[in-house]
Amino acid sequence: MVKQFGRRISVGAASLMVVVAAGAGLPAYASTIEGTIENSVEATTSGTTQPAEPRPRAQTFAVGSSTPLVDIVRDSYTVVAPPPTLQYPLLTGTGITSGFGPRGGRLHEGDDIFPGYGTPIYSIAAGVVVQASGAGAYGNHVTVEHVIDGQMVTSLYAHMAPGTMAVSEGDRIRIGQHLGGVGETGNAQGAHLHFEIRPGGAAAVPPYAWLAARI
């Protein structure tokens, strides 16, 4: 009886050795066998019949050459706003003192604005200076010819202060270019800008109303 029992132990041990030896050549199953043995040892040493919880295992994933890492480049956007084509001749918020319309038995062909002596005057649009003079009732004045919405338009800036005129006849200028400073040369009472607009180079129209409808 003892010999038979010992023979069974020998056979069982030999079988276990075969399984372990076979497992050495099967790496895919090595972790499963190892985990089973560890769980069995924990259950035996703890003195309880409850199976021990399996230990968490760290896993490492390697990326092979068939799946290379690629940096993700996101699109970038740039907002480009078109430049303005028109602006007001003065950047100060001063009201019109004497507007376009009948005055003293004749037509006052522009708007008179009193922002203060020396206030900078700017071109309402890109164009060409067709007149830069200090003669006549306008005193020191500049006339610029523009093409606005496909139409030729002239703008006039009068009564500039002496020594402030910043452009000459024939100059090509950009929108907002400095033309001179507010003064009282010519037929002027008090320092102010007399500003005119003539669409098509013909009759004058209320200049600030014309600009406001297009800006």
C-alpha cells in the first residue's frame, strides 16, 4: 500500500515537471501558470479557504515599426480683415458748426467743423493730390481725387494753418494720410475745417452725410 502511494506521488511529480518544462517553451502561458501558483500559495499561508485576490500586474505595450508614432499637426487659422476704404477727415468727436446748405444768400458747399486750432486733418481715402494751394477764399487748402466704388470723387480740405500743409500737388496718398492742421487762413472766422465732397467731380453734396452712408 505504501509502495503504491509512493508510486502515485512519483508519477504526479513527474507529470508536474513535464508541465513546467513544457511551460518554459510557451511564454504566452507563463504568466497564467505563475499567477495560479502564487494564488495557491497565498491561500495556503493565510489559513483561510477564501481565494486571494489576484495581484494587479503592470503591462507594457511596445509600438512596432508597422505603427510609427506621428506628430499631429493642427491647422492654424489667420483672420485677415480687409483695410478700410473710407474714413472721416477728423478723428476728434466734434460736431458740425455750420453745415451744408443755403447760407448768406448762397449755397454753402461743405461742412464747417471746429475741433480746435492745429487739429490734424486726414485724407478720407487713397488718391492723388490735384491741388495744394494757399490762394483764394479757401486759404491753405488741399483737393484730392479718389476712385470710390468705381466713381471718381474729389474731397477738399480748406483753411489749414500756415506751415502745416503736409502734401504737394501730384502726390499719391493713402487713406488716413496726414494732410495738414486746422487753421483760419482765407475767408474764415475762427479756426475750422471746411470740408467738401464732390462725386464725379461735379456738384458738391453734404459731405458728412455722404461719408456716413458709406462707412
